[in-house]
Amino acid sequence: MSARLTHDGFRRLLEQVREAGYALVGPTISDGAIVYGPIAGADDLPIGWTDEQAPGRYRLRERGDRAHFGYVLGPQGPRRQLTPPVETLVRIRLGPRREQGPRTPEGVEAADEDGEPLALIGLRACELAAMAVQDAVWTGGPFVDPRYARRRERALIIAVDCLEPGELCFCVSTNTGPGVEAGASFDLRLTELGEEFLVEVGSERGQALIDGLGELAEPSTAQLFAARTQGVLAAAMELHGRERQLDLDGLPELLFANLDHPRWDELAARCLSCGSCTLVCPTCFCHRVEERAPLDAPTSERVRHWDSCFTDEHSRIHGAQFRPQIRERYRQWMTHKLGAWVSQFGTSGCVGCGRCIAWCPVGIDITEEVAAIRAAPVAPDDAEPVALPPATTVPALAGDPMHPQLARVVSVREELREVVTLAVEPVGVFSHAPGQFNMLGLPDVGEVPISISGQAGGELLHTIRAVGAASRALVALEAGDRLTLRGPFGSAWPLAELRGHNVVVIAGGLGLAPLRGALREMVAHPERYPSVRLLYGARSPEELLFADEILSWDRSIRFAPTTAPAVLESGHVKVHVTVDGAAPGWTGHVGVVTKLMRRKPLSAHARYLVCGPEIMIRFVLRELETIGVAQDQVWLSMERNMKCAVGMCGRCQYGPHFICKDGPVFRWDAIAGLLGREGF
Amino acid sequence: MVAPPPGKSPHLAKLEQLPLAEVFEPSHLELLAQIASQEDYAAETTLFRPGDEAQWFYAVVSGRVSLTLQVPGRAPTIVASLSRGDLFGWEALRVDSRRDITAVASKATQCLRCSGAALRELCELDHELGYRVMSHAFDRVARDLSDCRVRLVDMYGQGC
Ligand SMILES: Cc1cc2nc3c(=O)[nH]c(=O)nc-3n(C[C@H](O)[C@H](O)[C@H](O)COP(=O)(O)OP(=O)(O)OC[C@H]3O[C@@H](n4cnc5c(N)ncnc54)[C@H](O)[C@@H]3O)c2cc1C
Ligand code: SF4
Ligand code: SF4
Ligand code: FES
């Protein structure tokens, strides 16, 4: 169905939308720009104004007519409304303040702020395309953000064709404009033709609105249709003829093959790392999660904030910063947007809107950067394609993946200095596979990823080292305390695949914790795992984790510190331990774990599980390479900053992978191209 | 080229079973066995101390030897352990050198050892043998060096 509206008809249309209970959101002039925000009606639109854009420049100009949508694009589209820059996820009721120890939670409530449904007025083709990308991020699975899903589902969309594309637009090359395609997700589509609108109906909701206009909705005419077709075609032709294009063909492969291109250095010399590009880009989704815990309030809030991959915190974990340089941050942004996005969400992350060009204070132009690399690639033509992330095998949690449950600490066991194992009792049935992790949290300090280091009956074990605010608070918990828990998340050690093979487990430091569940399983089942060897390295004998337990697995072990009875001894397990240094009296190995690997002849045919700090993993892999172990025989566990654990905050990205949902356990070949590469 | 002397050394069989045997010709092994002697150390025997003249060059046959650094004012620290097949006491390959570390048998240990002077002489007389000794030694020292570098970064220190 279609109709023809005059300006009066259009005004009435918006009034009707308002009367139907929608909050109107549309373009309006504010602070010298066209801002997308709440409007009262048609009068708030930038009638008669347009915006001129150039690299690093944006300004408004009067058009001299009464065009309602005669501008191109403001700095932001509906991203702000669909994923608010600051959003409360849950409210946590706090227990009484104590003399010692962290504040603990007593209840968790959803922060339902189900306001009026939104009517998004004036969305361009590129903005619809960007919304489709955001849909994939927030609702594409395996996890679904119910807040976004609900806003999106309820939103009424009134789209507008572009007949006068802006100076910086290149939507034709990204195939996202200028006309709004008939199949796109809209309720009504407007084409502004002089003093009239041609309206195309895209849904029943849209039809009802048109019907409600009565005589104000006039029948559309063949001339109007022809004018639309001509207008869109002319705009497309004009865009087509421009110099600014983004050639998407083979772009992920091109970028990932050119990670060392000198262009990144040239870019870094100009880029200020201000993050403006990420704030204006309609497809960016990175965020952080913070605790808002007023000192004396009875509740605290877990709050999501927009964030940018250009910030320092984004790529920092305790003791390591993975992207210290601007070059690496810009490269991350661009290789993600134009490369990794394709394998993560099935689409490029650029919809050709040109905002990042206009709003970059130094006028960096993403299309120019791509063209420069394309014109002089440093990599050979047959560069390896980007590895696609493995399908996430873990079933997604039902419901809101950000809503934690309250778990109770049953016991606390001191393992080492500043390392404890918390046995916690979750609510209800909890099943996990060894290698997976939980997000454990407390009101003042927030959540952190912690591997499940074993399960004993209904209790989940988490072995935690106190390094920063959150881990310190968790380590200070006592039996009976409560904490928030979300999980289990991530991939697991491939226990089924290891059956019948000789397995070698190589661990360093606390890296033994994520492996303990898998080891226990293999120790208990000699019929499935005929030979299991553990090579374990730590700084000193005092820092050997689970010493009693692991030594009890190997009946040939004689040296200290063995005190526990050998409960699980079976003869198929060999444990070799090495330390970096020891006091006299230690009769075990001294030297790095790679030295131990050379000492114990290892089979090229065994299967290998590796976990520990990344530097150790890299040296271990180098050693495995010399033995001739193939990459598909090795699994390892990776670590990056994490906030959401469900593939939405963008922090844990590792090339095309989300470590939280595609990992943390990866088969070596899936990440071989990135391991050890600076900036990832 | 030096011809192996008539009559086999009683240590040849032990030498042949060590990993280093792979890099030498049988005739070389016989020569090396001739200058080697077998030593058995009870647990906690000190093999050498800092300042000692570096006389012997060792290969571990069984047991374990720990190398301990003693820094005044700090607790002594074992910085390396050596077990079957490992070679130690490299200083003996250099003329007039002294030990800078303490070597202790941390359990009952058997070693083959030869005097550094005899080994150097043998290398001098038979350059082919000398080349193999030195390249094997270089390989081991290079690996030790690389392990030391890895340790400098404190590989278990950070993260999970
Ligand atoms: C999959 C996975 C499993 C882990 N398992 C364990 C475990 O079993 N035991 C254990 O002690 N530690 C584990 N860690 C590391 C643990 O998450 C960090 O030590 C912890 O996040 C540090 O937070 P903090 O507030 O104490 O330190 P801060 O340095 O103050 O950290 C500030 C913020 O940075 C982020 N961050 C810092 N370090 C890390 C990190 N290493 N990984 C992810 N985000 C980080 C967090 O968002 C944290 O809130 C694991 C990490 C990952 C990714
Ligand atoms: S990368 Fe730039 S041009 Fe592409 S969608 Fe984002 S802001 Fe628009
Ligand atoms: S590219 Fe431009 S907008 Fe983006 S961070 Fe660098 S200076 Fe800021
Ligand atoms: S995307 Fe948020 S932690 Fe992985």
C-alpha cells in the first residue's frame, strides 16, 4: 500500500503516532548540528535546513525551501535510543555494612525501565542497515539482550529515502543506500518530493496509521512513483561517480593480511585516539560495565556505559596492556569494523554513512585508508583468509544473560599466598563443562571472569588470585557470604575428542585452575584416557597450586610436598613439576616448563592442553612445533579484558574471535595467525 | 683423526645410552669414554663451589644435581636442576676458569665426568670430534640461555 501526504498530512501523521502512545524521536536542530532526539512533532524537524559535511567539518546552512528531511545525517542516529549511553542493567540490594570484608549482595532485581515505545522518525537507508547490524550484535545469539530486543521490537520506524546524498556518503559502495529498499525493516517509508511525501507502507502498524489519516492520506500517483525511482536512481548514480568509495570485495582478507602495512604507522601519526569515530559510528557497540554503589544507599546498580576501543582500559587486563599504541587501536577499529565483523555478524560493520570522516577532528577518512592499503598491499596475493570463529557449542542461557543469580559461599580454602578457592552454591541446577568460566561479582567492585576449577556435588569451585579490586574483594569473602554469579560461559576443553588419545597437559601458575576439572575427569577414567601427563610449572615450590591433589594422581611421585593420601591413583597419570627457583632441600626440577618439555620426550601424536600466562603459552607452542605436533592436536585457553561474557561489550575481541563466547578454549589452528602478534 | 685405543672403556655402555650419543660417531664415543670416569654421589654431596678451579666436565647418568646461587644477605636459591642426559660444568671447557655456582647432588646421583684439560686436548687432536663437542655444547648453552631469557619475563607471574 502507498499514499501521498502533504505537509499537513505528515504533521497529522506524527500527531497520530504520538497519540498512539509512542515517544517521538527524530532529527532536530540543537547546538549547531542536526541531533537525533526527542521531538514533540513535525515543527521540531529541521525544516528548511541542511548540513554541509567535509572531512573534519560539519555545519548547518539554510536551504531556502521547506524540506523536512533536506539534511543528510546528524552525528548520531537511533543508536542512542536503542542502546542508551548509560543504562542500568540490574539493581543489587546490599547486605549490612561489616567491619571487615567487602559489601555483599542480598538480592538482585531487574532494572525494568519499560518506557513508552519509540517512534524513530526519519531513518535513512544507511541507518536501517546499521540497525540491522546492531540487531545481529544484541539479538543474533546465542545470547539476546532483552533490553535492546524489547526496544527494537516495540519501535515504530518511519524511514526516509535519500535523494540528496551528503558529501561524505558512500552508501552505494556498501550497498546500504541511498534508497530504502522495499524489504527493509520499516513501518512507513517516506520519499520527500518537493512539497509532498510518497508513503510506502511496510507493516500492519504502518497501514493502521495511514488508515487513521482518512482523507489526509491521498492516493499515490504513478508520477510520484516515477519521481521516486528517478530521484533514487539519480542519487545512486551521483554516488557511484564519486571518488570516495569503499571496495568491500575481499576486504577482511586484505586487512588481516596487511597487519604490518606501513599505512598503520602513518595513520597513527595523525590519529589523536580521541574515539570520536567510535562514538558517531552507528554500528559500534563496545561498552563497559560499572558498579554505581553510593556509600550509604541500600542498593547499588550495575550500569552499562558506551565505551570505545580507543580507551586504555578497553584492552587492559591485570598486568598487561594489549594495545598500548594508537597504531594498534586504530588498526583494531578498522580491522574489526571492516574485517572481523564479517565473520562475527555476517556483514561489514560499515554502512557508508561518512560520520566518522566528518567528526574526526583531523579528518581521517576510512575509505582513503582502505584504498591506500589496497593500492599497495604488502602481503602476497594469496594471503591466508581470516579464520572464521568456530560455532559456539555452548548452549546460551535463557533469559537476560546480564542478570546474575545470588550464590552462597559454602567454604573458602586457602591455596597459596593471596589465592583461595571459593566453593559456591548456585541456585538451582547448574551444569558446566571443564574450561568454562563464570562471572563472579560484588556490589562495589563489579564482575570478573573466573574459571570453574572443579565441581564437588552441588558446589562450584573457583580458584582466585587477589590482584586488583574485584579479585581482592572475592578473595576476602567468608563462608556464608553471598556474591553475584552469571554463567557458565565460554568453550570447554574437548574431553570427548581426547578419548582414546594420549593427553599431555601443560600448565603454568594459576593456569592449572581452569584445567583441574578436565584433569579430574581424565584421572577418574583410565579406560577413556589411557595416558595422561601433566607438566606443571610455577615460580617456586610454595606457589604450586593444588600440590597435594596433583601429586596424589601420580603414584610414582616420592618427593614432597605430599601429605594427602593418593585417592585417585591409577597408574595412567604422570605428573612432572618444575619451579623457577627453590630453596635448598627441593629435590624436584628447577627450570622453565619448556625445559621440562625437552626433558620428557613428548609424542608428536599426543593431544595437548595448554593453559597459563600468554607468554608461557607462546613458548610452549614453539616447543611443540619443534617436536612436530600439528596445530589441530593442541588446545589452549586465552584471556582478555571481559565485561559482558556474552559477545556484546566488545572487549575480549581477539581478531575475529570473541574470547568470551568463541573461547576461552581455542584449538591452536583457530588463532595461530594472531598468537604473539602485537596489538591483539 | 685419533684412532680409538685398543680395549673398550667400561664407561662406553653408559655413554652410549645418553642422548648426547646421538651426535657422535661410535669411534668418538670410544675416545670420550676413555677419558671419562664414573662418579657416584650420595644425596647432598657438594660437587663444586664458587671459586673452585673448574676441573671437571659432567654428564648426569641418573639422579639429580641442583645448581644453587648464593648471594650474601639472601637465602640461597636453586636456579637449575639437572637430570639424566644433562651436561654441566661448562667452565671446564675454558682454560684456567673457576666455578661461579654451587653444584649439589640433590639425591643419590651418578655422573660421568672427564677432565676439562683432557677433553680440550682431545678436541685439539681431532677437530672433527672437537667440532661435534663444541656444536653440541653450543646447542645446550643456547637453549639454557633462551630458558634464562624466558625466566627473565617471569612467565607464571601475570594473569591466570
Ligand atoms: C576466561 C577467564 C578466566 C579466568 N579465570 C581466572 C581464575 O580462575 N582465577 C583467577 O584468579 N583469575 C582468572 N581470570 C583473571 C581474572 O578475571 C582477573 O584477575 C580479574 O578480572 C582482575 O580483576 P580485578 O578487578 O581484581 O583487577 P583490576 O586490574 O583492577 O581489573 C580491572 C578490570 O579489568 C578487567 N580485567 C583485569 N584483568 C583481567 C583479566 N585477566 N581477564 C579479564 N578481565 C580482566 C576486569 O574487567 C576488571 O574488572 C580469568 C580471566 C579470564 C578472561
Ligand atoms: S565506519 Fe564511518 S562511514 Fe562506516 S558506518 Fe561507521 S561512521 Fe559510518
Ligand atoms: S580516527 Fe579521528 S575520530 Fe577516530 S580516534 Fe582517531 S582522531 Fe579520533
Ligand atoms: S564481548 Fe564482552 S566479554 Fe566478550
